[in-house]
Amino acid sequence: DQQLFDVALIDMIMPDMDGMQVTQQIRQHFPAIAARMPILALTANTNPVDRERCLAAGMNEVLHKPMETEWLTRTVSQYIRLAREDRL
């Protein structure tokens, strides 16, 4: 919560907390500038219901693994640009 990031890539499956729990913690308990950071989910699950759950938890986008490098680069770049514009 002390450092500002342009974007966060969060895996959905992690020990202790899943990606949705981490996202909710960031959105609810971090300072406003960090809480507004774009959060992109990384998951191997392509179920549309899970995508909606991720978005409802506060994630900005859901990226499916395995992913193409070009798609990852384009999506991350888009959200970095939006985050920087938001800070101006």
C-alpha cells in the first residue's frame, strides 16, 4: 500500500487468498490512488460465469492462460495508458 503500480496482474489461484480476495482487499483497504489501479486477472478457466465473478470482485479485465504475448502486451499497455491518464 506504500508503492504505486501502473497495473496489477493477479493469478486467480494462489495460496492463502485467491485473486478475487486479493482484489477486494486492494479495492477496500488501500489508499484511493492504489485502490483505483487496474487489476487484470490471470486464469486458465474460460467459464463466462467465472469471468463475471472476477469483474464483480473489482477486476478490470480477465486474461485467459495460456495467452498470446501480443494480446497480453496490448491489454497491459491499454490499462497502463488509462491508469496514467487517470492520474493527470
